[in-house]
Amino acid sequence: MTPTDDYRFMQLALDHARTAATYGDVPVGAVVVDDTHTVVGFGFNRREQDNDPTAHAEVLALRDAAQTTGNWRLSGCTLYVTLEPCVMCAGALVLARIDTVVFGADDAKAGACGALYDIVRDPALNHQLAVRRGVCATEANLLLVDFFAERR
């Protein structure tokens, strides 16, 4: 993927993050793109809407991509997400065999792709991912800052 591709797909993830905010959920969005540059899955945070602690954007995007492709192994795919994945989501990325994760905002409190932990590149696990961070980070951070400012 090129920097132009990264920007284009992160803009789609940001659109999904905005959708999460309209439902009162933390604005995080994700898209899964296959090796032909086709979006095969998407998700946005739905924890509040579904009353489900596992309804993170990344998990929902992985589920959608697995249904679309007919395979839980998402080798060759890239996940774009607006916020650095947490431990749960990083583990799901490893288990799904995603090739690359691209994220916008770092998560200093729960990030598991380099900020706090580095689950996705842990050599003790059976799969490691490439990581590209900081794509559209300003826009992703602003969505989060505005969301939490409105709640305070």
C-alpha cells in the first residue's frame, strides 16, 4: 500500500468512527482491506449500542471481513483503525493472521501495538504484523478529544 492508499482507507475508518459517536460510543472506526485494495470488512465501536464489552471496531471489522471472504484467516489483509488497538484487539489481529495494522492515534493508556505493549510484534506468538502508526493522527485524536470534551 502507498501513503495515498493509507490516507484513503484511514479516511473511511474515520467516517466509521464518526458513526460510532452518533450512537454515543467512543469514536473508533476500522476497515479491513485485502491485497487487491478492496474493502472486505468494516466496524465501529458498538459497546454502548450492543451492551457488549467486546464490540470494538477492530473485532467487528474482523468478523465482517471473515464473513465477506468466507475465511477467518485474513492473510494478505491490512486493518486500518483510527486508534491504536488494545490488548484484546491486538490479540484478535494476530489470531486472524492480518498482515499489517495501520492506525491513527496512539493510545498511551491501552495501546498494544507499540505504545504500551507490542502484542502484534511479539516473537513468542505464532504470527507477527507490520505496523504503521500516525496515519491521519491529528484528525483521529481530534475526534476523541471532542467526543470526551462533550461528555465532561
